[in-house]
Amino acid sequence: MTRAFVTGVEGTLLSADERRFLADCAPWGLILFRRNVESPEQLRRLTDDFRAAVGWNAPVLVDQEGGRVQRLGPPHWRKYPSGALLARAADAADDERLIVDVARLMAADLTAVGINVDCAPCLDLARPETTLAIGDRSYGGVPLDVVTAGRAFAAGLMAGGVLPVIKHIPGHGRATVDSHHDLPVVTEDIETLRQTDFAPFYALADLPAAMTAHVVYTAIDPDLPSTLSPTVIGDIVRDHIGFNGLLFSDDLSMKALKGSLGDRASAVLAAGCDMPLYCAGNLGEMIEVAAAVPDLQGEGKRRAEAALASIGAPEPFDADDVVARLDEALAAVTRSAES
């Protein structure tokens, strides 16, 4: 039986202890980081070994947005632009298909090494005060622009056989501190949040998976970050936004959250998230998280199965054409900046 969590691992190969852990504790998925990535051949071995250990074609996740958040990068993989730069490039080149096709190109990189879930696109709105932890990962500050770009990026991933995970629901853009290190607190009123930060998630609520924000919204729940708040998850994410897909937490290890990792995992599930996400890859902590979560069942299992069922076979595309168009669009941005 699969358990309701996603785990990281320590390095580029599974240790004997990690293999035993994966076989015994049966996490639903694996998430990869730069520490796990060395070469295409090594990465394919790692994803194959993970699936062999858990005994099924389990999902493998990564954060591959482009820009600063790109776990697979040079020299073996292309350097992709950030969300902000990609949106500007598509506009400068007047190329409506560019974001779709660049995401399709990225999906081809991922599926070639056994990755079938991308924690992207980032739908957070950029504001003057937005923490640099989000920064140019955002497609912009206008909800409609973010909706258009986010929808295009998600469509490209799905055309390439990769599940997109929209983040960070219901919105991280007003946070002024990095939730990796501190707990962001947003004091904006609820009506403003609905018209701005929540709007891209409302528009893309039909997509199959999302990741929470470790952010306190005082107008909704003054005490708990959304990841741990039944009020935010129930009233805002599920009811107002209308998102009924698979809901991941952001990383349990981030310092915005307090308490033991086991307590955090339990609180995530109690709040209404389906899938706690543990990223650090420390075996002792992995065991602690696994001990705190149940088997995947009920609505969480239904949503997880629906999300995986949405992953289709990759559609054909012309990679050389996409590369040429991307290069020309980025050149157009440079020319515009110089003029």
C-alpha cells in the first residue's frame, strides 16, 4: 500500500538504507533536486531504481521552471529563461505559442530521464514588495497575464506527457520574506486578495495538481500558514477557488513551519492537503515523516489517481523549431532593452 507523502533522497544514487526505506515505507513519489542530478544516464538510473524499490511506476517530481529554479541545467540540459523573461520574450516576438512550446521542450528533457511531474508553473503575482524568493519566477503582476502564461506553460507540459503542479496556492506574491527561512504574513483584506492573488488560481482551478504556500493570510486565518490551515484549505482553496485536484504541501522542511517533521506532516493532512512533501533527503527525517502519515486512501487517493490519469503520451513536436524561436525571442528582448 502506498503512503500519503512524497520524499527526497540524499544523493545521485540510492543507498542500501534508502532502498530499504522506499520498499518498506512506500512513498507515493520522489522529488529531485540539484544534489540528485549529475548526468542524463545517472538520473535515468536513479528514477528507475526508485520505481523498482517501491514496486510500481510511481511519480517522480522536480522543480523545473527555468531561470533560478532549474534542477536540470547545463552542461547536459539547456538553460531556460525565468517565467518573467519567457513571458517578455513571447510578447517581444509576438509568438503566442512560444510558452506552450518551450514547456513542451522542457517536458521532453524530463521524460527522457524518467521524470513525469513538474512543480510548475508559478502563478504568484509579482509586486514591488514581493520577496526575491519568488521574484522573476512570476510571469508578472497582472492577473490576466499570469493566467495566460500559466495556462500555456501547463498545456505545454501536458502535451509532453508531464503533470503540471500550479503553485503556490492561494498566492505567495504579497509575501515579503522567504518562507524557506521565515514565516510570511500577509495582512491584505480578503476582497483584494480575491481580485488579485487568488485570481490566477481561480482561473486555472481545473488543472489536476497544486502546491500550497507557507503564508499566513491574517484576513482568513491569523494564526496558521495556509499549508496548515483548515480554513484556508477548505474555505479558500477548495471552496472559493474551486480547486478539487491533488494538493501537495510545500516542503515540510522550510522554516516557515514549526514543530517536528512528523507533527508538520500530520498537520498538513489534517488541514486538508492530500500529499505532504518532504524534500531534504535526510534518512532519519524521512523515517519520521513516513511514520506520521497514513496509507493513501479516500479522497486523497482519488485525486492522486485522477492526477496521474491526466498524464498522456507525449505529442510530436519540432524541437529545433522551438529552440530557434526561443533564441530569436530572447534576442528580441535584448534588442528592445538596448533601444
